Amino acid sequence: MKLDMQCLISFNYNEPVEAFTREHGNMGMATPKLTDKTLSLTFYFHATDDSQRYTAAVLKTGAVRHDDIYSIEVISEGDSFSGFFRSLAQVGSFVMGKLFVRDGRTHMSFRFYSTDRETVSKALFTGYKTVKSFNIEYFGTTRGLTYPLKFSNNGIPHDVLLFVLDPPLKEMNADSNPVGTEWIREVRYRGEAGHLDCLYYMNEGERPAGHHNVISEENGIYGAVTANEIVDYLWELGDKFAVFPSRSYHQLSGNKLMLEVVYPKLMNSILMKILIMATEKFPEWNLTMGALYQMSPDFPEPVGLAP
């Protein structure tokens, strides 16, 4: 596994959302979005209970319903947690993992490369001093994508979707492919449009061609920021429908771009709606399905592009 370190933390972040999970026993997922000025967290819960009491409680948090999902967006600027998260995002090998809320506490996992252990440790020490009820639940070697949910003792089923694209010629330039035209990359965290911050994983002996940061030359890990018009559009629709992948891998090989996303199963129907809208807006990309399956809890990683 390329990124050899993993951390799981817990803390208190938003009282209405956390109180809702204490009272109703629900587990909710969340996705952060980092911009130059703000950090927003979008929490979402499955709308499985249509009772008046449940509906009133979830709406009290400020939730909006989209099909079978309730979503709550919380925007912070300059508070202790946004400062802590921003310090982690500045670590070159940091990759956001799971973020979920359960039994009145918010949990977050992330992975990184061991050469950044000192910088990550400093950020965690700051978290203890500044973030409410901050606690480190696990810090050590990587145990895989599904580990944080197993740790919570209440996993949420996840699907893995692979779809294939034919990038137009204009997308094969150095700005869109800063490390060349053969790679697998992982999105580090969700940023604003036009800011696709990724780690690129390359085979032994391969070297990136364009502007990049070296994470580990020995293990073929490099960082670079790029943009992609169809990914930007998918994120724009994600904002609209509150549908965000838990993890996202991309692979460019020859003239094919493959995107693999891991996401809570409850988002399946909305995600398909988003893909249909993308095919209609970008017909020249020839978006086709590659695979769709439920991730087994026995698999530490999705079976696909994950390096």
C-alpha cells in the first residue's frame, strides 16, 4: 500500500447534528470541502424513518431532503477545527478518508506517508489544544479504507463504481496532465472548482514530466494540482444533490480515463442521476459504465484502481 500511515480522530464539532445522533442512534456520513476562505462540512443521513418525530428532529438540524437523503451543510471560517483541517491539508501526503458522526461525536480518518509523521504529529498536538473534546483513536500503519467504519462498530454499506471516459484532445495537455499521460491518482480532499489536488502513484522507474511535488521518489508518489472540466461538473452536481464520494481514484492509460469512486450505497440512485446529467452535458467524453459492486467488509480496499 503506497500510503503507509493512517490516523483516526474524534471530536465535537456541531451540537445539533451530534445531538441528533445521540437521541436517534443514527450514524451519518460527512464530506469536507476546503476553499481559500472556508471549510464546509456536509453531513447526510438516510431518510429511512418517515415518522413525524424523526422528521421533526432531523429538520431541526437544518437538514434538506434529496430523495432518500437528508443533508446538512455547516460552513466554518476561522474556527479551531477549520484551522486544524487546513494544517493537515498542507501536509503534502495527506489524503482525506472517512468523516462520520455517531453517538454524539464526529470521527475523521486520513492517510499519509511516513516521512510526514513529524508534521502530522504537530497538527495533532495542536488539535488537542484547540479542538473541542479532541481525541486520537488510532495512529499507526495503514489498515485500509474500511477500517474506520469497522472501528465505529456500525459500518455503512459502500458501493464501488468504475466508469470510463474518452478525454477530448484539449484535455490531454500539460495543464490537465502535469505528470504525463500514464498514471493513477487519488484525490487528496475536495476543493473548489478548478483545483483538483491529487497524489499520483507511478510504477518503479517512471518519473513525472511536469510540475509536481515529490512525496517519495522511491515509492513513486508525487503531488500535483490540476483541473478537469467533467470532474468539476460532477462536483458541482455533488454540491447540488449532496452526493460526494468517500474516495476517488482516476487512471489515465493511453486515451482512456477511468474514474473509480467509493460512496455510501444509499447514494446510488442520486449518483446515477448525476452521471446521466454529465453524459448529456459532455457527450464528447463518451462516458460508459465499467463496473458497479458493493464493497465487501472483508476487503481492506476496493478491487480496482486503488494502489
